[in-house]
Amino acid sequence: MSPRLEWPLHIVRRVVIAVVVVAALAVAVPLTMNRIGEVRARCDDGVVKKGENGECVGVTDGSWAFADHLERVEGMIKAENDQVLKDAKTKKEPYVSVAYMTSFTLGYDDSNSADSVRHELEGAYLAQHRHNRGDLSSSPKIRLLVANTGSRSAQWEHTVGELIERKTSDDRLVAVAGLGPSTDPNLAALKRLSKNGIATVASTMSATNIQNIPGFVRVGPDNVAEAHAAANYLKRTDARTAVVVQDIADNNYAKTLNDAFREAFPDDGHKLLGETMTFDSAGAPGVWKTELRNIPVSICDKKPEIIFFAGRGRQLTHFLDALANRSCTQRKFTVVAGDDTSNLNRRQIEIAAKRAVRVLYTGLAHRDTLSNSPNSVAEPSAQYFQVDGQMDRWFPGDDRYDGQDIMAHDAVLTAAHGIELAAGGPEVTGEAVGRMFHQMDGQPVAGASGFISFQNNGNPRNKAVPILSLNSRGRADLIEVSSAEGRPPEGP
């Protein structure tokens, strides 16, 4: 029998310690990895990574920039928010919060562009600054939160959940502005916010079927107003015939735009030629692009003077490509589109304007309105957006050619006006702010896009609608200022 091996005591102790350490690591490593995973999923306070592409979505006070090109404006928002909290602590200055919500992280399928959402946030900041310490200084002060719903608003449920929680937190959220384009996810988000007693102000949402929602108003014209404004302008030209091209995949924006124009244009002297020509952007890009390439064949046969395009700006650019390659090159057409054309970037506009057709669209706002139709906008508000005005000084080199900053400014200004009116009551709540929107007939919002008061359904009354023309410099020229009734309201 072999002799038993005796281990020195100091070696036994080391082995025991090693075993204990290894056992501890076996437990600790998964926990550490879990914690690391949680940290990586969390971008910042109130902001987490969601979806296949790991977008950072949620709500921030400006401390987290959702994209590099937003860093400057979000930094300015953060500084203003910090000042509001400081004043609340040292001066007992009351405050509430307003969130600006849209898709700030964008993908190929988004109708918004990076330029447009940056301009929106810049305009929202201007309205916050004016209300807190500028020419419209009032109380309670406003903290401006930035809420990202992700590309195509796919993560809206998470972001809206974050916003609802901020009603009763120190944020004291009472209103959400912006809301993004007229899509089903954005409509669902709007309804969820309304159900939870948060007032909502749409800046660019124009689909006619989005209305009669408690606490909801929009500062831009709906598609019925846009279509009638376009028809009012076209009927003063020599054009007598038109066709309509519609994206049947878009039941909110495109369908309501199509229906509205088909109602507004025809009369004894003006005629629609045939039924609406359609394509379906919900299919594969190769399919709907082929559909668009085939439509000019029918257009050449019908020989209209006007082509009304009821679809998004992204599809419009492909349609213009198809129209440029039409067989009837000798015929001249004017293409008229809706406000989503504002989301085209400078390069897309330059290309579109060179397609051998004139391209007009009904915009939501334009800074030249002040000089073209000075009585239809509030000069103190519009001055901020003029060349070398305050916005140019704050954000030098950022060419605001799309009017999105104006619309966001007017949306947040509307929320601020509602908050100011609600402050005369027992408590500033989302429900109270929503009720105040319908008390603005005698004192409309003095917006840079027009004077704004609201119908019972949430739509603005006879809102000014600029008729714009794309040019080869990548901008839009203002042709005239129209409205659903032909002339916009003038200020008091």
C-alpha cells in the first residue's frame, strides 16, 4: 500500500482560498455580465436602447443627444432646463414641463429628414426661451423635454410610457408637442397621451381623420385646408384639368389628401380626368418604383395640365424621376404636392427642381410670408426667423429652408399659451391646458406661421397656407399665401 500524501498546511489553505474565489467568480461573473448588459442597454437617464438597431429612445432633458447634429440645440435646452430648476429652488419660481416628441433617430423609411427634425427642435427651444425669459416671459416656467420615438415611431409605446410617468414626477409634464407625421403609430401615441390626460399640440400632422381627440389641437392646416388652398390658387391660373396620383398604402396622409383635392378642384370650369392613379409604397421598393414608372404612360394619354401628388416626399422624388423620362416630353406639366414635401433635403430639392416639370406644394410655413403677406403672421414671432435674425445667430450655417422650425415654435408657443391661461385656475394640469386651447378665440396664438385659434375638432381656423415652388438652389420660393377660404385671417 502506497504511503498517504500529506499536504503542508499553508498549501491546503491556498487551495481552499482558490476554490472559494473560483466559486465566487462563477456566481459573480454572470451577475457582472448582466449588469454590463443593463448599462449598455441604458443610454442615459430615461433613455434606453430598443429595437433591432439598438436606437436610443425615450425622454431626456437635453443631457443626452439623440444624434450628433442635435448636440448644439439639445445643449441649449439642457442649460435652459437647469436654469428653470435653479430658479425654482432659489426663487420659488413654479414650473411645468412640455415634451417635444418625434422620431429623432431616422432610417431609410422615415419621411422626416435629419434637417427637418433638427429645425423642429431649434424652433421648440426658441418658444421655450421666449416664454421663460424672452419677450413673452410668463409663469409658470417651462422645462422642455426631448422625446424620441425611434425610426418610424416603432418604439412609441416605450417613450409614451416614459412621458406618462413624468406627469406625477418632479417633471410635472402637462403637454406634448410635435407628434411627428400622420402615421398609425403616431396616431396611437397621440391617443394614449390623450387618454392619460396630457394635452397635445401637433406641429406638422395634417391628416384630416386625426381630429376630435380630447386635449388635441394642431397648429398647421389639415389636408382639407391644404387641398382647398391649392385649388384656390390653381383656379386663378390658366389650368383647367388635373389628374391625381395617390399612395394607397398611406391611409392617413395620402388618402385624406387625395379625397380633399378631388372634392376641392372640380367645378364648372375645372375637371378631373379619370380615376385616381395609384401605387402602393407598402410593397418592396422595386415594386412601387415600377408602378411609379408606369404612371406617366397614362398621364401622357390623358394630357392634364396639373398632376396632384397625394404621397410622401420620398415617393415624390421617384415619381419626378419617372415623369422626367415620359414619352410626351413636349407636354408641360405642373406637379402639385402636399406639405410632406417640406421634408426633402436640399439635395433632393435641387434634383427635383431639374426634372423638366414645375413642382409646387402646399407648405406649412415659410419665413418670406412676413414680407409677402405681413398681416397674416405675427411680426414679433416671424422676425426671429428672418435672415440674420435670432435663429441665424443661435444656429449659424443652418439654412432653415423648410419652415419646420416655425411650426415647432408655434406648437410649443401654443402649449405655453395654454399653460399661461390654465395658471389662472386652481391647478395647471394637462386636462386644464387642453381646455384652454379652446378659449383662444379672443386671444389667438401670435404665431410665426399665422394667427392661430382652434375649432372644436382641434383644427386651426382658416390657417394661412403658403403656396411654394421648388427651385434648383435647393430651396422653396413663396408664390403666395392662400388658405381654405382663399385669404388667411389677419392679426388683431
